[in-house]
Amino acid sequence: MGSGGACGRTVRWGLPLGGATLLLLLLQAAAVQESPGSACSQNTNKTCQECLKNVSCLWCNTDKTCVDYPVTKILPPASLCKLSSARWGVCWVNFEALIIAMSVVGGLILLAVATCCCYCCYCRKKKSRKPDKSEEKAIREQEERRIRQEERRAEMKSRHDEIRKKYGLFKEENPYARFEN
């Protein structure tokens, strides 16, 4: 792993980008709209493309009917059209495939977010628990300097004490001991 890099592997964006592209294609196709006054039933027994030019229309592939999308419900009821033959937005994607694809993409996004959160929390905990090599080296060097400084200080003190003894300048332990006698 390079120094200063992020903890972990690089994220692979291929599948989420594919799902986002599919969603954008559906939204783009849904954005193309005929005049609001045109009714969906006028496009019955025409082509799927003609029907889906109006965003509020739903194409049923089994009986080639164009009906108003039931906006009060999220999914069209089976009495209106089976999910496997219902088309909305684009003609080449049925509702079953759309539901499965969006569920898979949504699940993968949630899984990726959860994995990233757990992995980042793990890396942060691991980093706070154990210092890295440069920090360990700095701490070790600081300790070695402190030990050398103490050794030098003790050596200098012993030298100074020898010189004081030699010239009779050695200080007594307790300067008031002379007055007690």
C-alpha cells in the first residue's frame, strides 16, 4: 500500500454505474412527452413507442393496449396488465425486470455503503489503537535521547562532585547539620 493512501482497496463502480445508466435511460425516455390532452386509449392497437411517448401511459404487450398508468398505485394491478408484459418509459424493459434490476442495484448500493462504513470504522479503530511505523520510530528515538541525556547528566554530576571533593568545595547533605553539634 502506498504511503498516505486510503485504507483498503479501491471501490469498483461498474455495476452501480450500469444501474444509474439504466435509470437515466428510463428517465430520458419518460421525459419525452406528447401534449397533455392526448389520451392513452387513443394509442391502443398502435406501437409501444407511440403509446410511451406520453409518460402517463402504460403499454400492455399481451393485448397491445395503451392505458393510463394507475398513479395511485406504485405497481400496475394484475387486472390491468401482468407485470411481465407491462411496459412504461421504454419498450424493451418490462416491470418485472425493472423491479428486479432496481432491487439488485439498490441492494448493492446499500451493501457497498454499509461495507464502506464498517471498513472505515475498522480502519479508524485500528489506526487509533496502534501507532504507525513512523510514530513508533519517533517515540523510540525520543526515548533514546532522553536516556543519553540522563547518562550525560549523571556523568557530569559525578565529575563535578570529584572536582568539589578535590578542592574541598563538596557540599554537605544537610547544611544545617553543622549547627546541631
